[in-house]
Amino acid sequence: MTDFPYADQLPIHRTLAENGEDRRDVLAALSQMASAEDRTWESGQCSGTMYCGDHEHYDFLNEAFAHFSHVNALQRDMCPSATKFEAEIIAMTLDLLGAHHVQGTQPAGLVTSGGTGSILHAVLAYRDARRDVTRPNIIKPETAHPAFAKAGHLFGVEVRVAPVDPLTTQVDLDWVGEHVDDSTIALVGSACNYGYGTIDPIGELGQLALERGVGLHVDACLGGFLLPFGRELGYDVAPFDFSVPGVTTISADTHKYGYALKGTSVLSFADQRLRNAQYFYQTDWSGGKYCSPGMDGSRSGGLLAATWAAMVSLGRSGYRAYAGEIFQTARAMMDAVREHPELTLLGTPTFLFSIASTEFEIYHVNDLLRTRGWRLNGQQYPNAIHMAVTRPQTQPGVVERWARDLADAVAYAKEKGFEPAQSGSIYGGVAGGSTSEVDEIVKFFMADMMDKQMGLA
């Protein structure tokens, strides 16, 4: 066995071979890897990641994708279907997110490559809409996604991080108000945040944004295609969309609870003038006048087709039914957590919940659950683990398995106490230790990953 994936089962291609392999062999290799990797989530024990989990649905999307996989969505004269797909995806999303509440402007949108892409485009739009500001800043709760920090790094925008209460996970609104100044271009709130599944006080942030004359971006990448249906079903979901005065942009991922293929998200604007601010033009290039509505150039028409197909085929009733199952499952899994007084649910979760403990190192719970096939995500400040409930968790027997395995994990953690645990809080990985130690582990992990990708390990 070697550290290089599948080295014990499949050949490693370090150079481009003179003669290609038989297509049947290539497809067999792909099938072998896909089948092995699907088994990691099909049991329903993987937090987030696989939001639909329905192979028949994936087959349907793959067929839709195949019709346009070879098409470049940049060439709209050759494939006007791309315009139909994109316009209708945006229109359906705007409708879902309450754009009919917007008065006096023309709502608009942009299909991006994912949640990070939507957040990047939002920050870019706010920056470029305020050319009068030489040193722009945005203010986000600490719990908001790191993509905002990435956007600040890429676009020269200062990111001011507002503190949150570690138990309620709610942002300090007074701190936000005190740090808004003439160079602030936007505030940020999440619905819901990745770490805790809690919704920021969007109403209060919206009022503050209106009072100070700045934008408000709501990161609904996780909740945008789920929370509206939870609210329709009677769950306590605070308003977070364009029905809230002051909200100017919303990101919502179609490739999460929109059940599309990976690689799509929608950035919605209350005013198309803000969207137009991040357009790029170069009119004096020898190759012709170049105009781009976003950072991407070429895109596969297949992703637009598959996203459109997912939304059109499911309809509101389909999304509502899945939302009901997910919210019900999340409530049942949280009830299992409440059976253990040693565990604490952080904040007021929605369909994603985070577990902490003052009685023992919570990562011990994760260590035991990993041996039972569970894949949860680790957090820090405070140490915690979270479960994002998706459709695979709604399968029969998963909640019961969760309750049994969690009980065993708590017993194991009580024995271990505050001894060092095996797992930790790297996003998408495992680690532990002090901040400096974690930084070194991250650097090693990234370097090792790049070495493997380059075929050096």
C-alpha cells in the first residue's frame, strides 16, 4: 500500500503515454474509483458534502449535462440555450429569495462556479460600485465563511471581523456599528453559517446597513435553497432574504440544497446596477472588444443545463418535501444529542448543528464515531464537531444508528477526558494542537498534497 491514491490497484501516469489506453479500460478504472468513493457517503454517515445522494437524480443530471457538456456558454450566438438556462435559473432563485419585495430597482443575478465564486463576485461588486473609496472595508461576523477573507486578500478590501458569542454564536451588533466608517462598503451576515447552522440577525444588520448607507450581503450558500421551504413548513426560520430591508445581495448554492451538480451557485442582486458594477470591459484589444459579466471566461454549458434541469424537474413541491425530511431528521439527531447532559448544542441550529462539551475533549467523540464510519467536521474556538444533515441522513435507520453510536462515543470520551485526541479541526481534514502547531501541520499537509499531485511522493 502507498500514500498515492489507488497505486495498489491502478497504474500511475507520470508522463503522457505515446499510445492511449482503450476507452473501455479507462471507463472501468473510473467506475472502480467512483464506486469505492460513493460508499463513503451512501450510508448516510457523512456530514454535508453529498446533498442529494440520489443516484437516479444524478443519472438524470448527467444526461442533461451530456447534451451540453461540449458547449462553451461564452458563445451565446451558437448556444442561445445557455441564455435560457442561466436567465431562468436566476429568475427562479430571485423568486425563491423574495425579490418581489424589492421596490424601485430591477433585481438581477449571476450564475457562478460555487459559493466562494458568489462571495468573491459580491465583494468585487461592492468594491467597484464605490470607486470613491480608496481603502474599502467590509465587516463580517467571525463565523462567516473564509471566502470573505479570500475576497479581501484578492481585491484589496480590508475585512473587519466582528466577535461572536461562543455559545449563542450571535454577532456583537454593537461592535459592528462601532466599526462602520466612511470606507465601509458592505456588511455580511449568514443564513446559515457553515460552523453552527445558525442564522445571523439579518433584520438588525439590515437596519444598520440602511442607517449607514452600506450594502448587506447575506451568505445563504448553505441555506438559500432549504430555509425558505423550512419556513413554509412551519419551522422557526427568521427572515433573511430580500424581504428584509437593507439586504442587497444574497449568495445561494444550487450545487448544495439546490441538488444540482457541483460547480454552480447563484449570486442575487437587489439592484442590477450593483451587478453591473463588477462587469469587466476591454474595448481596445486587437482581438476585439472584450466584455465579461464575471471573472470566469469559458464555462461548460452542461452545468447550466443540469442546474436548470434539477430546478425545473423538482419544482417547489419537490424541494419542500426534501426540506421536510431534512428538518425532521435534523431535529431527531439533535434530540439524540440532548439525551447526553455532557454535550452542548451551540446556538439555535437549523438543519446543521454543532456539538461541544466542557466535560471532556469533544474530539474523542469524533474519534469513536470515525471508527463507526461517521465523517463529521471539526471546529475550534470552542472545540466542537458538527453535522450538516442532507438527504442521505434521511434514509431509514440512520437516526437510530446515530443515537446508538453517539451514546458509545460519549462513554468513550468520558473515559478519555481531556487527553489529546486523534482528530481535530482542520477544514476537511484532521489536526490538533496549538495555533502555531496547526499552522505547521497545514503547511505540511498542503505541501504533501501538492507533491502527490505533481507525482513526487
